[in-house]
Amino acid sequence: MARLLFTARQFGSLSDPVSSCNIERLSNLVAKPIQIMTQNHGNQVSVIEQSVSAPVADAMVSSNKEIALVVRVADCLPLLLYSTNVIAAVHVGRKGLMNQVAVNAVAEMKKLGAAEITGVVGPHICGQCYEVGADIFSEVTDAYPATFKKQNHLDLYAGLVSQLPQVKLSNINLCTKENTDYFSYRAHGEGGRQVGVISL
């Protein structure tokens, strides 16, 4: 059974450069080594067989029960995926939705033997708050009509649900812009990052 958690502002930031103290605290909390990635809004998926230095990727997949995977976010979606024997941590922002990083992560999970896959999305900016320019709005809603929340506002979670119909997804419904317990670039222009953590 997978174990999941999402941190908040009170835990401290895990933005770059990552605090070794906070990594150690997180590792102690989950009682496993922590695996982070160097996120760049791409669609690369790194398959983690053992602890490595932070790979350049926006998704990590593993079947190793001795490692906890971490995704770092402020307003983007921290997506944690799991089956009975495989887990994934995925960074899904607007660019990640468009380049289908979550689709790639699910494909890699299936290669490792994942069957029924479930996903949980942690705190992120909600559709009522995520305002973008008209050009970006048109581009994203044309590709994923479900993202249309209101004019020039995108609901990335709804887009992700439409993108992954074979995955049972749930949303903990906490908006980082509305809730001061979470870091938010949109709300405060800050560089702090909370995390989603998953392990088998």
C-alpha cells in the first residue's frame, strides 16, 4: 500500500537550492531516503531504481520500496500516482499538461507492471484563481476543453482528469493562492516550494 503526504508552508521550503536540513527532516518523517528531481516543465520521466542525484525530469517512477519520491510545487499540480507495486511523483503545470508528462508517467508505470493506477493531486492553484493571457487560454482550452473554468482562467485539474481517463483521480481541493498555509508564486511572488511525497 502506498503512503502519501503533502507538506505545507509550516514544514519549510524545498526550493532550489534544496536545504539539506529539510531533506533530512522529510526523510526522517517518512523513514526512507528522499529522491528529488530537477524540474524544468518538460515531459521527461526518470525511472528510479536506487537513490541518485536529482535527475532532470518532471516525473519519477519507481518500484523500489526503499525510496520515497518527491515532487516540488508552488502553484502547479503535485500528482502522486500508485498501484500495488509502482509509484510516481509528477509535476504538472500548464506546460506539463500540454506536453503530457502525466501520460508519459502512466506509460512508464505500466512498463514496470502497474495495473490499476490511482492518483491524488495535492494543493495547487484552482481554476477560479489561475488567470492567464488570452492566447494561452485559447491554446490550452482548444487542446483540453475541460480546462475552461471561466474566461481566461484555467482549471488544470479538470484538464488532467480528461487526459487520464483510465486513472482514478482525486483532488484534495486546497488552492495555494487562496490559502496562506501554502507557498504560491501567483499570490506572493515567492520562490518557496512545498512537496508531495509518495512511497510503497
